Amino acid sequence: MKAINEELAKRGVAARLEKGDGYFYFSGGEARDGLDKTVNAPSLSSLSLEQWIAEFERLTTLNDEILKASAGEGRAVVKRPPATQRRGKR
């Protein structure tokens, strides 16, 4: 876990990997406000160092997308024609 947290710090990330009961999670820093911060892995050796870093990046992207969607960003705006055109009137 030390090597993973050192690699995160080397990349300028303040979040840290922590151990839960049968899973791991990122806490603090960039992970503080994340809705999804868990990695379902039974042991540290389940993933390589590169895979742990990739999981952090995946969760960061996922949380950004969730927050943008909940803020109304990313929704497609469908422009409808005026009511007279919708009813076939011109």
C-alpha cells in the first residue's frame, strides 16, 4: 500500500489508498467528495501498481461524470420547432 500511496503522491495526488473489509478505497484529497471510491479487490496483490493507479484515475473520471450529470451538465438539449409547426400548421 505504501508504494501505491507514494506513486499517487509522486503524481501530485493527495488521496490515499486505504483498506476496508474485503475491499480497498481511496480517501482524502481528490477522493474526499467522490461518490464512488471503492475497488473490489481481496488483496493488494490482486492488481499491479499500474492497475491501482488506473483504478484511481477511472474512479476520478467516473465521479466527475456523476457530479456533472447531477448538476445538469452533459444533458442534451433538444430544440423543438414552434407549436404551430409541430401541429402541422404553417
